[in-house]
Amino acid sequence: MNNYEEKDYKVFDLFRNQWALVSAGNMEHFNSCTVGWGSLGTLWRRPGKNGAIVTVYLHPTRYTCDFLKENETFTVSFFPPSCKQALSYMGSHSGRDGNKAEAAGLTPVAIGDSVTYEEAHLTFLCRKIYQHQFAKEDIAIDVQEHYKANPSSFPPDKNGKWQPHWFFVGEIIEVDDKR
């Protein structure tokens, strides 16, 4: 879709209320997880590049985080309300333990060098242009306290310490909008 910049995406609603699946890898080996943290914006415009980006945030214990670190492309896919239960399943089970897409009733399909789902009604295919883990010391004290107080949402590492999220910035290279 060439005119994706002209669309109204309601970004706060997309990530906060609709959730999304972030996927990385290829059809032979990929993983996806549900995310509620993300943004659309503009960064690093340069000749031939409009700077349109998607940023997503993943906890380092998520299997999908490894896939995003290892792959050059990823997708961020949004779904109709009828898929909320499938997204809930995708967010509460690990791909380390089996084919959670199949168990959730979702149909993976290729898009570019990555993966989305037939059921998605909006997918952003992104080329990763930046990745980094937040530095604990740079996070506001009240946010740090929230991390520490919620180990079920922010699991500790093997040393029992909480770990901040990674963030991944993807330059939008294709949009599949079926809405």
C-alpha cells in the first residue's frame, strides 16, 4: 500500500486497546508475541526514505525478543475484535513450548522476508533500524518500582533481578491494510 501515510491509524487505540502481534523470522522458523506497547512516528528521514517507523517494546524473557534481535525484518499486525482470544493466547504461551499460532487458531502467511497472519487486518512490515535495551539507571524511579513490584508481568532474570524491556525501531517498508 503506497498511500499508508494518508490513513488514520488511531495509534493510541491500536496499541492500548487492540493489541498487536509482533513477529520475526521466516515461514520455516518464526515466533510472535502479543504486545500492548508501541508507537508509530517519524525518525531519521533521509534521501529516499520518509522516516515512517513503528517502535515496539519487548521484555527480554520473551522468546520473540530473541527473534527480533536476530532478524533484519519484523512485522506488527493488528486484528479485528473477533481475534482477541487468539491474541490473549499468543501473549500467555511461549513458542518455546510448541506451535502457539496453530493452538491459537491463527494462520501464518509470508510478507516480505517475515511473517504475518491471514486473520490480521493491518500489518506493518518493518526493516529493523535500531534496537537497544533500556538502561535501568535511566528509567524514572516510579517506573523502576513498578517493575520490581510486578514480577509476574516483568519476570526476573536468572539472578533474580528485574530486567527492563528492549525496544526495536522498524522502518516501515510495506503495509497490508485490509480494513
